[in-house]
Amino acid sequence: MDMQKNDASQEGLEPLHPSPKEIAQLEAMGISTLEQIALSNSSDLGMGKSKGEALIMRSQNILTVKHVQSLSVSEDVIKVEVDRTSRGIIAAVKGMLGAKDNPAYGNCKFEVLDTRIFLRQLESRPPQPCSYYDPSTYSQCGEMATDRCSCHSKYFCRLHLEGHTPSIQQDFARLIIEAQKLAERLQQKTQREKEQKGITLPEDQVRSFTRERGFTGFWQTVFEEIHGQEVMKQALAAGLFAAPREPVHVLVVGEPASAKTLARDILLRNFTGLTSVGGNATRAGLVSNRNSGEPGVLAFSDGKTVLVDEFDKIDPVDLSYCLELLSNGRCDVHSGRVHETIESHFTMLAFANPEGDIFSGNPQMDIGMRPTVMSRFALVIKVEAIKRQDMLSLFSRSLDAKGELKHLPQYFDQWLKLARSYNPELNVSLESREHYLSAMVDIVERYINTPLRRDIRVKDYLRRVPEAMARAEFEPVQDRHLEAALQLFQNSLETWRS
């Protein structure tokens, strides 16, 4: 399973705040992205050495701070986790660690594995004999040549003769110092981001709260008021924990009185940072408002989870734009007053009614939306009206609470905010991996030509769903997450067989 996050987009020059003259000069040389600058030498930019070096350093700084997710330092390994790998980002990380032009880099083993960058210390070597003579030794150690080698008639600095030339350990120690400085900066950045996202509780307290519950405890507690509809509750929770750039879009198709509205109300009541879209907005246009010609709500939902009611009523013209956004977070809109490229990365949790409002004996034929629409959703759930006993239980709790619905502790909202920034690694056995992939291929082969359309896009979903489950627990993706994700995929499809 390919867990690497592919994002071919590259940042333009805007973060550098260059002058019009500098932009023209750089573009004339074919340079239009930060990554190109990060890979350059000062002479490549044609701006003079000092100005070119400053520009390269700023580019590397911006790329490193933006793309490095975590950095850990041990005695002999520096490990950097990035959100994506490219030559420019790798060069930026090396530059910020001082490894790009540092002689010490020659004493390190450099590796890139998926989205992880490693600098490993090589084994120490004994001091070299006098035949190792190199005139650059003088400039590197800053000492005068004070002693003559009797066998080669060459002068050496005293430190070299005494075997005290900075060792590999000392060279690597310099990189560690730079890595620790960078780690401190990243920690400050993370703290600022938490504050901006409204994370106010201490992280250790939130993580302790999550460890006691896990992904299963989350959806069971959040949707406790809804009896039954287990598959819908799990799917919505997976969508909530998905990262905006790795979305798990969920579509719930259900009859009246199937608890769709209640599930939506529970989320809006207990979690902040969600965008809610009602039926009127759906009909007017999610991407481009057909009445006013202005951008729709999805254009302003970058980084959010969007709850959409009556998705089956979406305007056909607007639907084509919406499908592009659901697929890759970008679309070109030419409608009304809007003529632009819209970029917005979000997770959509959509609710829809079956065609004719109720299901027939063949529920797949009651979906009322094209298979191409279905394929954009990782999980498509069918829900029927809740049973009489469950409805009585719900009414009873509502009566006892004088019509007030339950509010969850603040920890749940903080849990969700903190977890969505977590980047889980893949740590599964070969046997589990092969079984999971084989089962997902079976699903595609079975449903590719049906109204539920499971096609090649499953390659993204099969990674994102177990990642969402692992993210909820601040754990790497393990065998049990693959098993739970497969069960959710299979159960979601089983709902359509009844």
C-alpha cells in the first residue's frame, strides 16, 4: 500500500515578497518557485553573492517551516518527517541543518524513505597517518603549520599531528546543534498553530483522554443518542479525523426519520470549525452561486469539514465543479462573475434523500445520483428509518431532558483539532497488507459497474480511512486499523444489499 502523500504543487515566489524587478529577473532565468531557488547556488540567481545567498536561505527557511512535520534528534541519527518529499524540500532541510555545504556532511549517511529524511552518523575512524596531508587542513582548523612530517617533508598543523582534528562525532555534533535549533523553531510554530486552531487544553491531557477511548470510544460516545446506524456513525467519525488534504468524503443516503439530521445536529452542537450547508445553499450552488454569480461556500472552506444537507438537490452545473474539488481540491470556474481557479481542501460529510424519498426493493437504483458522483466519496452509507424501540428511547431521553440534547466535554473538540494535525506512519505486517489490498481489489471488481461505483479512486481511500482511525488514537497505522477499515468498507456496501 502506497502511503506516501503526493502533492506535486510547488509554492510560487510570493512568500519571499520579492520586488517587481526581482520577479522579472528571476522569471527571465526560468525561476518561478521557491523550490527552484532552494536548489540554486547564489551565482545561478544573477543577483550577486550576498543577495543570492540571502534569497536561498529565506526560501529554504520557508519550505522547511511549512513542510517539516516533526524532527527528532538522537546521539547518532537526525530524523525529519515532511508532508511530502521533493528535491527542493530535501535541499531546504539540508540547508537549514547546515548539511548542504558543511564539510561534516561528508561524514554522514543521508537517506530518504517515503516522507522521512535521515542523517546518520558514520562510524568513527582513527586519526589518519601523515600521508593524509591536505593543505585545506590549515584553513579548516584555523591553525598554523608548526611541525614538519619527517617522512614526507610536509608541514602539518599541530592539532592534526596530535590526532585531534575534529572527529566524526564532533562534526555530527554540529549538525545536532543545528537540528535542535530547528526543532525548537518548529515547536514554536506548532504551538502557534494550536492556538490559532483553538487548542487550549494541554496536549498531554488530551492524549491521555484519547488513550482511554480510542477511535471506537469516540464514535460510540459522540453518537450515543442514536441507537443503531452503527456504520453511519463510524463513517462520519472517519471523515472527521481525516486531514483536509487527505479527505475521507462520506455520503449518507437515508429515508426520513433515519437520524441523518440528528447526526448532523450532534456534530454542529459539539464541534467547532465545521461549515454547515443547508438545502437552500445546495440548490443555489456549493462552488458558484447560480443566483448571484459569487463563489459558493466550498470556495471558503479550505481546511474545514463541511456538512452538506440535501446533496442530491445540487445544481447540475455546480456539480461538475464540486466533483473536481472533491477529487483534487482544485477546479476552474467560469460562471457568472467568477472566472478563476478555486483551490480549497476540505472533507465533505454529505446527506441525501433517496429518489422518491423511500427505498424500494432494489435500493441501489434509488440513489438518484450518477455513479461518477458516488466514486468521489470514500464511503457511501444507506440508512433506513430507525426502528420503533430506538425511536421510543430517543423520545424518552428528549422528554426527560426537557428537550435539551447532550453536550460533550470540551475534550472531544480538542481531541479532533489536535488529531487532525497528526501524521501517522505505516507499521503493518506484510500478511495484513496483502490481505487488505486483495480485499480492496475485490471490492472494486465487484462494484465498478454498479450505481455505487468503486473504481481506481479507491487507491486513495484505502490509505486515508485507516490513517483517520490511527490519527484518532495518535498511533501509527497498524494491522488492527487495516482490519477495521476493511470492515467499514465492507459494511458500508452491505447496507445497500438490504
